Amino acid sequence: MINVQDFIRNYQEAFGTKAPLPLLFGYSDQPIAETSKIGGCFFKGLNEARNGVPVSLSAEVIGCGGGKLYTGFSDMPERVPKFVSLTEKYKKTPEMVKDYIDSLQMQRAEKTYLNFIRVDKAETFDNVEGILFYATPDMLSGLCGWAFFDNNEPDAVVSLFGSGCSTVVSMTVVENARNGHRCFLGLFDPSVRPFVGRNELSFTIPFSRFVTMMDTMKECFLFDSHAWKKVKARIEEDN
């Protein structure tokens, strides 16, 4: 069983004590925090979690129809394909949007709340679907390299089309359910960009993959590598 404090020690040894700690996210029947309704993109509300205050999302808390869909709290609103294609202009046709959403093979959430909590505020990894890192390019160098260390599959790390909530939540949850190995780069969606740092993307590890990555973490270049020490020093300078 992975211990939270062990992970934090390893992570800070690898990336430095100034690197932002990741968020854990997973579903529950009861909220772990009282969270007010979030109008628009719910990523603006995740800044609280990043600052150490847990966030509990639900169908009532999320104000965005797409956010409710991609967290599994609702079926696809009828207007979404046309909105994404004709208004946001992210796909050429509404049919392409519908095909994309169908391809995700999302399931409706079985529990009422989706909780985000900074790892140092969590006691265990119980009921965690994924681990969300807000990462600069230097951090992505380390996170991607860690994922590649024991995995030669061409999809060890992938970047797929989608909203911020789909690339972070939907894809990770589906991957975890299938006990998969893919990690996800995200937050390329222009609609979510105003709510994250200008030099940040997301790197999400499904818990199914996190378990195996933790087993090999201290064997990879993140520890005692001359090249990585230079990058780590810059991460510490920038934070």
C-alpha cells in the first residue's frame, strides 16, 4: 500500500520542496468540504484545493454543462455538439463532437461528489481515481520521463483533444477503471487557460498507473542524475 507521506518525501526529493504538490481526486457519497457553486469553468474553483482547502464538486456545485458531463454527473446536454463546433469552433462539425464524446466511453458517476484535495492534506490514497499535477515544462520533463522509465508503449503519455475537465477527469477515470497505463497531458483547451498559470499544463496519472510508477520512482533519473539535478535547481529557482 502506498503511503502518502512516503510519496511526498520522494516527490520533494525528486522535484524539490518548492515544486507545487499535486491534487488527488476521487468520488465519494459524502463531501469532504463545503464548496459554493462555481459559475463557468470549475477549474477556477480548484485554486482553493491548490492552496490547501479541499473542494467537493457535484451536479449542484458545477455551473458548466460540459463540466457536469465530463465529471460524470449528467448526460450530454443536447446543445453541446453545436456549441463546441459552431460557437467555440473546436471541431469542424457537431457530428465530430458527438463522435468524440462517444469515443470517450464515459460512465455516469455512481457517487454524488468528486473531491479534489492536495496530497499533503490527505491521509490515504483510498478511493483516488487520479493524481493531478500542475506542471511547468521543466516539471513535465521529469513527470514524462518518470512515466517512460518502465514503459515502452507508444501511449505511455498521451495528449488528446478535449476540454480541461475531460483531459483531466474523464480520461483519467476511464483509464483507471480499465486498469490502464496511460498518463495524460492536458489543459490545452483555450477555454480553461485563463484559470491556470500561463506556463502550466496538467499531467494526470490514473491511480492504476501510479501504483506501478511509485515502485520504480527511486530507480529512475529523478534521483542521482547529473542532468536532472540541473533541471531540479531551475524548478526551485522558479517557485
